Amino acid sequence: MAEKKRQKHDDELLRARMSEIGKKFIVLSGKGGVGKTTVAVNLAISMADMGLKTGLLDIDLHGPTATVLLGLQSGRLGAGPDGSILPIEYLRNLKFVSMGLLTRNKDDAVIWRGPMKYNVIRQFLEEVSWGRLDCLVIDSPPGTGDEPLSVAQMAGEARAIIVTTPQEAALADVRRSISFCNSLSLPVAGVIENMAGLICPHCNGYIEIFKKDGGCKMAEQLAIPVLGQIPMDPMIVTTGDEGEPIVKRMPESEIARQFRNITKTLTENGEDTPGISTTKKEKPMIKIAIPTAEGKLCEHFGHCSQFAIITVDEKENNITNTDYLSPPDHQPGVLPQWLHEQGVTMVIAGGMGGRAQSLFEKNGIKVITGAETGTPGSIVKSWLQGSLEMGNNVCDH
């Protein structure tokens, strides 16, 4: 009984901490070496520079390099009078917490199994006294292991930011990261393509180093927004090694401008969050469901393995988000009600029987049949442009 009471208290404290935070972004990558931590750190500084009260949480327990980029290798976390963890105030609007601020020696190795990692991440989310934040940027280790899984389950309403480089070796791992997000029903805010070409230090010209636009093409195939493309610049390495990220050292640089644009995209979307005042009216958003099998439209909605739930901004005439959800058992009347609960107002399918269509209509969902096979993103984009090619209802029984 005492254990259940303590667990209930801890859960309430966790919810209370998370309720004080507006937007939460989990920065993920499928593999190491794509500059994920560099992106997370510079993105957090960009948010702080724009006047947003921001937290940066580094949960890469085995390789906490954010401390190096911020020049805080010798920093230490404090303790509040109530026993809470006090983050380091790096900038006026930026607070920082990392495992690297707890180890005695910067070269010490952390050798922990899953349960220990879970407990530490829960401590960071539950016991850190962030105060009210507009944004929390969470830097995860590469891959889909214990750390990103734990934080996705505990952080509440969060969105993933996927970092990749343009070459196929990185993109294959990123696809697995996106599948990971879909399995957890973790919305993907978008993809950032890092190392997208090189800015020449001599002439400021643009040089293609890797395969061009690989991340953008992948995002288009999966109907996921591209948040931005960050070029390579030797100053990223120089400033990072010196403990002063490029957005802070060189706020007028092209890279800093890119991060500001990404920050605006992520934070100026008309949603009210603690500390962020907005006068924008809510955008006219609709959700469209596409039945899929192996990543493409399934001819009959009842035979699909997953539904692509695509959010569309009708005013801007573009896609803002895509989730892949596994449907419940295909019993009569179950799918229309389930999709209605997901906020779906339209289904685009290859075919659907008349009785099923009437059930969808009763749940306030419009049905379009006769769509030809293709990726969900391309189908919705064609619909937005008025160029969606329609055939016969392939299952009009």
C-alpha cells in the first residue's frame, strides 16, 4: 500500500512538472555522426534568443557531449531546498541539464542497464525544477533504445524532430526512427537535413559534399515536413570545440538564420502554450486517413496494416504532420468510430463498400474512393492541388 501511494505521488509530481512546460521536442537520429547534438544545442539557443524560456535536457547518458558544445564540462547541478534538481542557467532564457554535469570526471564511463537508465531519465523529468518553460528540447542518443523510449513515454505530449544527413546510409536508419515514432504514436514535427552541402570558407560559395536533398526526398515520400537544411561550415566545429555554439557566436551567419527559421516553424503555429502569447487564430486543420500496406495506399481500407493520418492546413494548402497508426480489429462499425476518435474528417481509399461508407458518414467522415495506388503524402498533395487521379471504386460490393 505504501509503495502504491508513493508511486501515485511520483506520478502526480511528474505530471505537474510536465504541465509547466509548453512545447516538448525530442531530437532523434537513426545513427550517430549526423550532428544531432549540434542541432539540439543550436536549436535551443535559437529559441532562447527569440525570447522563449527554454530548457535543454541531454539524456544521452553514455555520451553526453552537449556539455562540451556549451563549454560546461566542469559545471555541476545544484539542489533546491525541497530536494529538487536545479538546472544550470546557461543563458538568460536557457536552462540546461545533462548526465555530464553529474559525473566526477568527464572521462568516466557510465555503464548502466535499462532499468537504471529509466530511473535517471524519470528523475530528470520529475525532479528538475525547470519552472515554467515555453519549450523543452530533449537531446536523445542515436537509435531507438531505452533512452528515447523512456522519455517518449514519460514526457507527455511531445513531438519528435528527426535529424539526418543526405546520404542513403543515414536515411535508412532514419526510416527506422520514424517507424519507432509511429509505434509509440509520437508525432513527428519534421526532419532537419544536416550537413546539406558546404559553405566554402574562402568564397562563401555552396559545394555539394553528400547526395543532395536526400533527407528532403525521404520526408516527401513519408509525407513528413522538412523543417530546414543546415549547411556545413567549418565554424560549427571551431565554435563547438571552444564551447560557444555557432548560433551564439555568429548570430548573423547563414546557419543561425536557418535555425531561426526552424524555430519559428516549430513555435509559431498558433497553439497556446505556457509563457507563449499568440494572437494568431487557429489554422483550419483537417485530418485525412489513408489506408496503407507496405507504405502505399491499400486498395481496400479493411485490408490495410496501418492508417496514415495526415494533418493538412487548408489555408496554407500543405501537409503539417503525418502519423502512422495501427487500426483495431476490423469488426463492423469499429473503424469509423476509431478514426472519428482520432479527429479524422476524410478518408481517401481505393475502394469501399456502400454500407461502410454510410457508417463513415454517420461518424462525420467524408469518403473518397477510386484513388490509385501511391504514397500517402503524394496522394494528399495531389488532392490539395486538385490533380488527384480517380478510378473506379475497386470494392463497390
